[in-house]
Amino acid sequence: HLYNNRYAGDQVIRLIPKTEEEAYALKKIYHQFRVDLWQPSSISYISEGTVTDVHIPQNASQALLAFLQQANIQYKVLIEDLQKALERSGSLQTHRNRR
Amino acid sequence: SVPGHNYEVYHSLEEIQNWMRHLNKTHSGLIQMFSIGKSYEGRSLYVLKLGRRSRAYKRAVWMDCGIHAREWISPAFCQWFIKEALLTHRSDPAMRKMLNHLYFYVMPVFNVDGYHFSWTNDRFWRKTRSRNSRFRCRGVDANRNWRVKWCDEGASMHPCEDTYCGPFPESEPEVKAVANFLRKHKKHIRAYLSFHAYAQMLLYPYSYKYATIPNFSCVESAAYKAVNALRSVNGVRYRYGPASSTLYVSSGNSMDWAYKNGIPYAFAFELRDTGHFGFLLPEVLIKPTCTETMLAVKNITMHLLKKCP
């Protein structure tokens, strides 16, 4: 597996905070879980209506998703398993070269 | 243009640099490879100068790819651009005109250390790989490290953040090298183009403030025509406009710096997609992405050649 399978179980989710309160809550939780923000490039940009794409590690996804569900913050899963998506994104030639 | 080099797959830094060396040897009438400095980890920062050699004065366009390491479609586009130029400069009147009248300085991988790290360790690394002995985190956002409202809104003072602006402007040797080159050649560099991903946008200044640039008319019409041309290829929609209102406010970025330092036409592309694959744009989408972007770049260049002062 590429990258020693480190991204197995990681997800990328999309959230669009509907209120400033939701945006604040998201910023706080992103800091807490040290998520990898795909967009925007900085947590400081997040406010009501901002499209945020977040890469959450496998060991944090359960807690983070539980928080989102509890806070009634809607989200959409963009990438269910990042490792699988990574393996699929390259061609056989690329994977062979990398190995 | 290079036997065995597949432009529809992502390449490692070593492969890209080998490709550049090969072109330098085999296409010396149109390509010159040179180094503008060294990265933090000591890698050469290579640029390709593309264009028909001429003793007459020629203006230039600067293009850089791979400022952010994880945006792999960006270096893929720079390679595609060179390939297309070499393949079509005889058959395509627009490309022939571009290479006759202009030089293109193309930097396929700006952030060489970060790009190598994204291949070998962390696919989603963004920053450079510089170290600061005072902090445990590495890297600076190479697009927040320029001396234009440095470390203001949209940049972070915290070394562990992905938008860390650095300890001071141009602290990153990569940024310093490109800035020095652009300062030295600014009198004849007419346009600055930087390629990123992902958002499907064509942006122009300002990024650091909400304001209209003095030459808005020509820049806006170039962007409008470019996104329309891009869309005509595969139907993909790109938004366009000033970076501050189209994307978000960010200070210390290269596009604003280039503009402030006298390069009158500065653009930043955010290539495909809008989030379905994000940074993991599949290789099967390299060709359509690069084909449509190629048309946009040609459009901008021709517009600037013909219509703008």
C-alpha cells in the first residue's frame, strides 16, 4: 500500500455552517482534533456559508462525527476511505514507479 | 516530445527534473534550462525558458506550478504546457506567435522539497520543509511568505498552521529565489501566472484587500474570455474575479506581490476539481484538465499581446 497504508479509514467530509454559531463550533472542534483542512486553507476563513472540506484521521472520525451529529451540523462524506481513493487515483505505471 | 514521458500520469520530482534535462538537450532551439537557486534542503530550483531565440527584445510570461506540494495537478499542467508548445508551435498559428513574440519562464515545481515530501511521506503536505529551531513544526506556506501585506489577514503567525507566513518575508529560499528573479527581469515580464488546486477559479489581484486594480478592464476581459474558452472544451465552469472576493482574503501571496512589483497582468489558476476528488484528482482527468487550461492560458496570452497596453 502507498504511504504504508497510513490513510486507511481516513475520511474527507464537507460541511457548510449555516450560522455563525455553527462556524464557531466547527473552528473549535477543528482546532481540538487538529484536522487537515483541504478548503479553505485556514480555519480563520470559516464563517457562515463557507464550504469547508476536512480530512479527518481514522482515529478521530468517530468522535468528530458524533459531535457533528449531536450538534445537528450537517455534513456530506466526500471521500469514504482516503487510502482507497489514493490507490485509485494513480495508474498502474505510477504505482509501479513508486514501489 | 520526450520519449517515454507520459504526460497523463503524475511524476516524481526526480522524473520531472530528468524530463527537463532531456528537453534542454533535445530542444535547445526553443528550451533553455537553468537554476535560480537552491531549496531549503539543497535541491536546485529549475526553470525552463521557452521561446524562439531572438536578438530582438522580447517580453516574457512567468508561470509557476507546485507552490503547494499536495496540488499535484499543478506541476502536471506545467509539463503539459511545455509539451503542447513543443508539439504545436509549427502547426498552431497562436502558439507560433506566442513563442515568436514572447519567452515563457516555466517553473514546473516551485516547492521542490514539499513536493518530494508529498511523494515520499505525507501526500497532503502543503508547505515548504524549512525548520525553525525554536519550534517543533516545519514548513512555511510559500504563498504567504511574500512581501505584500505580509502576515496580515489570511495568514498565520503560528508555525504549526498550514498558512504560516514564516519568520519574515522571503524567509523561504524558494520564495527568495523566485522573487529575486522576477525583480531582476520585471521590466520585460508582462504576465505572472501561478497554478494551484482545487477550486476551478481564475483569480486576479487583489487578494490581500477588497479593491479594484487600476488596469481592471483589460485584466477582467482577459479572464472572462479565458474562462469561456476553457468551458468550451469540456463544459467545465470556472469562476473568475478578484481573489479577495472570489476565493478569500489572503496576504503575502505571490500574485499580489508580482502585481505590486510591476508585472501588470497577474493571475492565479485554481485547477480542478471542486471537491469530489480534491487533491486526489485521478490521472484520467489530467488530460481534460490540462487541455482546457491550456486553452485558457493561450487565450490570456493572446489577449494580452493584442488588446492590452
